[in-house]
Amino acid sequence: MGNVTECTNCTGCGACLCVCPVDAISMKESESGFLYPEIDEQKCTDCGLCKARCPILSYDSLIKSECRLCYAASASDEIRKNSSSGGVFSVLAEQIIKQHGYVCAAAFDENFILEHKITNDLNELGKFRGSKYLQSKAYVTYIQIEKLLKDKKKVLFVGTPCQVAGLKAFLKTDYETLFSVDIICHGVPSNKIFLKYLQEEISDVSNLKSFNFRDKKDCWNSELILSYELKNKDEKNYIKAKKSSYMCAFLQNLSLRKSCNSCPFTNTHRVSDITIGDFWGYKKDKRLKNDSKGLSVILLNSEKGTAFLSEVQANFNYIQKSNTKIAINGNIPLRMPFAAHKNSVQFFNNLDKMSLIENVKNCIDDRSDCAVINFWWSLNYGAALTAYALQEVINDLGKTCKIIDYKLPWVINLYKNSISENFAQKYLNLTGPCITDEDFAELNRKTEIFITGSDQVFRYKYIKYFFDKYLLGFANIDKKKIAAAGSFGIDCFECENEQDLDKIKQYFSSLDYVSVREKSGVSICRQLFNKNAEWILDPVFLIDRNKYEQMAAASKMNFNEKIVSYVLDENIEINKAYKYLQKKYDKDIVNIAKSGFSVEDWLCSIKNCDFFITDSYHGMCFALIFNKPFVCIVNKSRGKERFFSLLSYLNLENKAVDSVDELYDNDELFADIDYEHKINNQISEFKDMSVNWLKKALYSPKEVTKDDLIMKMNELNNEIITLKSEIDLMHKSNFLNKIFSVKKHRSGNTTHKVVCFLGIKIKFKSKR
């Protein structure tokens, strides 16, 4: 199955589904509850119509107009009573229906699923009134609208800007009888999130009679009040938006669709004839009147929209021309999209794992069960993916997790907008930047469990100047400390600095649970650090392969029938080997070690290649995950043990060579790997054991040991010594100030310098 466009950009408008001539596209719900188009490759004829009509891919060709005129308006009191603001929709809709036309807008069905519906009945307009803060399935009406327009019927379509764009991209023709109205849009949560909210905090949907996002119990203002009615009770129930977990998530931008955060329609170039919304900022225009029952803004974007308003102007209770700039300044979505909350990834990761109210509270308070430190930032595909995998497996085990945004000081600016940063923005739930001791102290206030790993977080040459961070020295004594699949990289610990080694031993002694990625690490921990350690798999093996396949599907690269090379340390001999493999397999070679490939591209290359050659540990891991034929050229300087520890367990030592010369005429090296009956089963068993170890480490109670107390006492003693030194220095400074000082003295227009030494004052006239 394929995608029409990247999930981060797709608005779910459904134009591609409606335009497909062979029904190869269906809308599938993601884990977050949002709908995305999925292409059935078996049906697809590759006609390209879906991409041609996509309003995101064809954004530049959409007809857009600058907002021309601005009005403030309100309908009758009766209409406004059941409307979110000034009731403009109702006035426009009534006019179209009275002219034997049709209205299409969003309404709930009996199960509180939001869909666009079409009506020509004035009595049905009530269900369309009022804001509904979630995404509607608008595409279900596109084909019917096209038929009505071809029959010369007037149609009023009301939706979010992306839905108007979706309809127009589908129609392609600019019909004279189509009147399009877009609503100023904050962004949209999914119907799944809304139903979860109803079920957990309001009522079973079957017992719910009505739900209103904008009740005017206390008049029209920005302090939103929700209301609902139950079938078995007569009274109306009210909830302030700030007390509603659903509205908190919505207004804090936790629950918005990804595309909303980069929405191209949040500006004054509109795709609709008319834009409507609340007239926030009306106080800036002294001509405008507000009776607290609701005031709407109307922006006219086309001649058709201007003519339509002139036609219905007399039907408003109040209408006054205003200033476009005032409306724009009062509504952020007319200027820019809302940025995603920094914890939106955490919110969606935990959507199915806890109640909505708990999830929202954790995200807003910036709390999590676990915080993980590793090398996610290091311009390395494997480092980014092992961080992601550990985050995901911890989430799968029922704990919330953040990756600590700690980078070595000299790479903070150097690595901005890198592949790692871009990957983190999409997939990692990062903490705020952790630079100072206060940052780590704040992290302790919000986290219960600290984890180091995976990757070479135990390798001295990599953590030499920062081992206090990577060995969790910043974690408070009452916090649980876990090392998950830590790696020494080689089969020994290379530290020769005795002072550092003593400190590192202290940090190791305070770790509650230790696991290592290589078997040799078990011996190092026991013999050098007197610590029991478990040998487990790298986290990249601990999550469902489907997660990587979804990432790979986002790549636009084609690696089919290719040999893919990911060799970090190339040389002349490697290049000769490439030519040998190219001739042996009669296929082209693609080198993905060169810059420019995203993490998605990297995964796609391994997943879809015919043969893979690498000197990377994680390159080897993903060849195993994707069941690919591969060869490893062992890079001794990067750590030979990393390869052979896993390959020996799988009885695949023959897939690794120490030198390029061993590649030639080596039939055993290129023999088929029995993934189906052997390797996958071995990995599955090892995975189960590894996940069980991690689960035990996460859920076992924290015990404060004697070593913890000794370490804390040493830390406090060092702090006391430092504080005493600072106090002594301060006293010395005060004493010097008493016997010698230089001050400025101003008298009229003249400035003097006054030097005081042992009580004797000498005055000098300052030069101008």
C-alpha cells in the first residue's frame, strides 16, 4: 500500500479518493484517529490523477484571492441563541435554500461521528449551526455536490479552508452556482479523540442527546463554555473549556492533525468566496457594536462572495463595514498556523494507553514516567532509530517516556536542521533543552525513572568529558536509574585515568538495573564495576517492524533491484569491492553513506534493496529486521565486538569479514540466510526475554542503597566545600573594597574620579 502525499502534509480532504477512476484509494484511520488515503497498488494504474488533484501537491495552481472587504455582522437573536458567534452561516444558508439550492456543512450523526451532509430543508439547518472542534469527513459529499452543480443547482459549501480546497481541487471546474465559505480554523482533533472524551468524561454516546462546544450561557466571549444533554435527563449540563480535558488539548495544540501545524491556508489568500468566524479584536474598531449575543466577521474574497453578501445584507440584524487589518490581527489563523505543543508526540503516543484527562495533564505539566539519555542527536541513523525504538517500547509497556534533549556543547549549533533534528521533530518526544544543572534539576522534578541507552553510552572515549550525564549522575537519590542495552563498543573498558575510573565506578554502583548490548559487557560490568548485568537485544529489535515500514513508505526514493552500500569508512579497496559485487549480481550500487538521505530514505534503501553491504552495526541490525541478504565489513576502530556478539548468537559469523579481500570468491559469505525457519525465531525469543527484562526494570520498586547514600553524601560535601570557597572569596573581596576603591562623583556638569586608599581620598577630574 502506498500514500498520495506525506502524512505530515496530508489534510485528509479526500479529493484523491473521489477522483480515482479505478477505486484504488481508501481512507484509513491512523492510530491517532485521523484519516489518510491509502493506495491499493494492485488496483492502481499509475494514472497520476490523485496527485494532480491533491490540493497540497497542486497548491500553487489553486485559485486564491486576497481578502477584499471586511464586515461585522449578527443575525437575529433567535438564530444567534443557537449559533457560536453572530449566526452568519444561517443567514447565508437560508438564502440558498429559499432559491431552491442546497447547503453542505458538518453535522453529527446519532453516534456523534462528524460528517458533512447535504440538505435543502430549512428545518434541518439547526444541526449544522455551532462550531464543532474536530475534523469532519467532507469528502463523502464531493461527488453528490458535483452532480448538483452539473444540474445547475446552487450549492453552499461550508468547511475548513483545506476542505474547500479539497472540493475545488476535485471539481476542477469553477462552477457559477457554487458558493464556498471557509471557517477561520484553529486546527482539528480527530473524531476518535472526541469519542474517547465523551466516553470517559461525559456519557456513553448511546445516552447522549446533544453536545454544544460554544454555549452562550454567559453571553458571547472568549471564555468558552461547553454544554450537553442526556436522553434520560431534562437539565442541561455545563463545563468551562478550561475544565475540559478535550478543550485543553485542543486549545493547547496537543491534539491537532499534523498538517494543521504547517497549514498553507493560514493567510489572507483564501480559496473560498467568503470567510467567516468570531470577530475577535472588534474593540479596535470604535464603529462596531457588540450586544454580547455574538458578533461575526465576514471577509469577502471574490466578486461572487461580494455579490452574495449584497444579496442577503438586509437579512442581518446588524451589519457594519470594518477594517480588514483589525480582523486579521484578531485572528491568528489568518496570519499563521498554530505550532504543535512540544508534547504533542507524547500525547498521541499515549492516546490508547491512559485516560484523556491523565494524558493531557501529563503533557501540559510536562511530566513523564521516564526520561532517556543517549546519542539521538549524533548525525547517525542508528543512533536516532535506537532512541526512537526505546521510546516506543517503553510506551508499549505502559510508561510515558521522553528523550532528554542533551547535546554536547560544541554540536548544539553545528547540528541544527540536521537529519537527526528533523527526525526528532517528527518521531521523538523530546524534553526541553537540558544544558544547565538547573535544567536537570527541573527534569528530576518531572520524572521518576531515568534511563541511559542504548548505543555506546558506556564507551569511555565517547563520554569522557560527560560521563556524569550518560551514567545518570544528575538523577536524584530517590529516582530509579536504568541502563538499557548500554554498549562499551569493544570488549574492554578503555579508561586509564584512575580518578575518572573511581567516579565511574560510583556511578555504576548507583544504577538499579543494568543491561548491555554485547555479551562481553556482562563480564566488564561484573569484573570492573562489581555490577550484575543482563545481555539484551538492541531496542531496534524490540518494536514491531511495521513501524519502520511506515517510515520507509514516506520515502520517495527507489531502491528496488539495487545493491545498497552503507559503509562509513570507505577506501580504495571498498570501491574495488563495489565493482566486484556489481558484476556478481548484475545490479547497480547505491551508496547511502553519502549525505542527503533522510532516516526514512535510509530505512527504505535497506528494506527494498536486493543486497546490502555495511560496516555499521545498526545497518546490520536493519538488514536482519528486513530479512535481507547482507555482508558486514567489520570496522575494528568502531568496535568489532558489536557485530560478533549478535552474529554469534544467530550463528551468522560467516556474514562478517575483517577485510575486503575476504569478499572475493567466498560462496559461504553469500549463501542464503534462513530467516523464515531459523533467524526470525531466534530473534523473537531474544526479543521476548529483552522486553521482559525491561518491563521488570521499569515496574520493580526503587530501593535506596548504601552506595546511593554514600554518593549523595560525597556530592553534598563537595557542594559545601565549593560554597565555603565562594564565601571566603566574597569576604576577601569585601575587605579589599574597604581598603581600596575607585568611584565616580558628579557635581554639576563636572565628573570626578575618587580614589580611596586606607581612608585617604584623592579626587581627579575626569577627561571628557
